[in-house]
Amino acid sequence: MTSAAPKTGFSKNTKLKAALLQHKALSTSGLSERLFGMLFSGLVYPQIWEDPDVDMQAMELCEGHSIVTIGSGGCNALAYLSQSPKSIDVVDLNPHHIALNRLKLAAFRHLPSHGDVVRQFGKANIGSNSEGYDRFIAPNLDAQTRAYWSKRTIAGRRRISVFDRNIYRTGLLGRFIGAGHLLARLHGVKLQDIAKTRSMEEQRQFFDEKVAPLFDKPVIRWLTKRKSSLFGLGIPPRQYDELASLSDGNTIAPVLRRRLEKLACDFSLKDNYFAWQAFARRYPDASEGALPDYLKPEYYDAIRKNADRVTVHHATFTELLASKPASSVDRYVLLDAQDWMSDVQINELWAQISRTATPDARVIFRTAAEKSVIEGRLSADIRAQWSYLEDRSLELNAKDRSAIYGGFHIYQRASA
């Protein structure tokens, strides 16, 4: 296990290859896995797409807890710092995510004020953001992360200059959302117009009249029959199969429609920054709605104070846990990583979770489908050590503003 991030590129990322590749290279499934791996080896999530408020409620996060979480876009680990945990270990297999997590942590430590942090990560088209980076952040980064953000793209720009524009329109997910907007416009729908609605009733009307009919269009039904068309959502081949199991026919269009309906209709836009990014492709202004939890002013002081409690690792979850002593971790945040895993990988992971868990430990994770992926797959002796909080899981899944997952799951260490 190492805290350093490797060079970018799928062929060089042995950890990602080991986690993802499960079929022979020239098989249909093997080719699909390798195509996804090449796409996933770039920046995927400029913003994490799991609701941190739901996470913190599910974990019952308290001061002094030790947390291990997958990093993704880095937003949620920062939000957890608002509760003053003892430590947070962030793991990720994507070196672009490693660099982004370290950048965000350094920004909280070294930018002069909360307003500067919001300008850096919460506002689009602020041309001076890279200047703030050069003055306050870059001198305080490790050499590898600084080299990452200084590297020039094919267009000749430094990577950090993306914050002068709109980073949330980049990355695999950002470009996928952009493609979705283009498809909608080709059918006469401007998805960003949902930002003009003034009530949840108007949000519902917009979805029913403008968005829902798109899923009956032949080109969209054709696209959603193909696994590769959804790689932009960060959905690997195995996860596509989980989604397809929820609908009749050979398309996941009905599943995506239901998820987008929840995103558009189940929460007021004033309270859902995920909807703003999906539909308006930006965060709301102060008069329009709330920013992500980690950018809220009431969390700023605690996050800044506690930022040194986070360590970012380029490692698998299992690999990191294997380096920790027994009974040393209170909370585990797996995101949807188990949707990628084989039975062997899941059992290896939970063997380490069970070894390192404190007596009141909790594990939370999400799934593309509705059911927990570990049921019927964990060995009996490991499963017996954990209680599934099913009712609480269902309750909080309904409150998850990101709306893209079928299931949210909480497991509590069983009483001895």
C-alpha cells in the first residue's frame, strides 16, 4: 500500500486493472471491461455523486471516529470533517481523483477565506482561480500533486486552469452530462430550463412534459441498450447488468427514467445541488439554492481545522485495511465499489472490515440495483458478524438527493 499516486493511464495502473478485469481480453466481456478501464483511467468525477448528509445520518458520525472511505471527487470526506472525526483515510484507484482530493484539502488549509474556497470549487468562470492556486495552494502541495496540476494538456493549458472555467463540465461524467444535454436539445428540450421553475409542482410539470418523453425516443432507447453508452456515468459492465435486471426488455431506459424523475421531482431545487449540476451544469447562486455540504459556511471552520486529519492513499480498500491494526476503524464508506467486485473480492474485503472493525462499527454503501450485493455472497461466518439495518437503509435511500442509485445499505457490527 502506498500513499503516492501513480502515473495516469490504464495500462500503468495495475491496481485498477486488478480490481476491474475479470474476463479474458478477447471475450466480449473482457473487451468491454478494458474499454471501461481506459475511460475510467482519466478524471471521472469532478464532484462525488453520493449525498453526504445521508452518509452522516447513516453513520451517526461523532467526534473521535476513525473513517475509511473511497475518495471519488473528494466532497464527502471534507463534509465528514465537519463532525471532527479522529481520522479519515481516503482511498482511490484513480490518480486524477487522488490529485483532486489533495488539491481540495490544501485549498481549505491555505486559501485565505471561505469565500476563496467557494470561488475555487463552487463558482464557474472565475478567471483568477488559477492565480489563487499559484499563490496560496501550489507552494503547499507535495511535488507529485503540484506536478499533476502544472502539467499541460493537448490544448497547451495547465490542468489547474480548468478551475478558471468550469471543472464540472469536464471529466468522464461531466462530458456524459454534456452529451445528454445535446441529445435533449436535438429533440427540442433545454434541460437547464428546469432552473426557471419556482416550486416542486413546476419541477414535476417540467419533468412530465419535457424530460420523460425523451426516454421513448428511438435513439435513446437504442443507446441505453449498450453497455458502453453508460460508461460516462462511471457504470462498469457488471454494474450495467445489475441495472438491466430491474427492467423488462434489453434496455435500462426505464430505470434511468425513474432515477432522473427522483432527481428532478423528489426534492426542491433549493435543496439539491445534484440536480443543479445535472440540469443547469453549475451550482446555484446564493439566491437560488444551497451549495454542497463541504462548501457551506457553517462547516468551513471545522473543515479547515480538521483538514490535517485526512490521509489520501492510492490503494484498494482491502489493501489499506490490511495495513491497519485490529479493532481500529469505526466507519467504512464503500460507495458503489462492490458492484464491481467478484465474490472472492467481496469476501476478502469484508474479512478485513471484520478484523479492523470496532465493536460499534458501521459500514455504508450504495448499489446500482435495489438489493444489497453482499447477501448470499459473503461466507456465513463473516455475515454472522454484521446486522443489516434494512428499515433505516430504505428510509435514508429515499432521502438521497443524488438519486442515481437503486439502494443504500447500512450494516452494524453485531453484538457479541
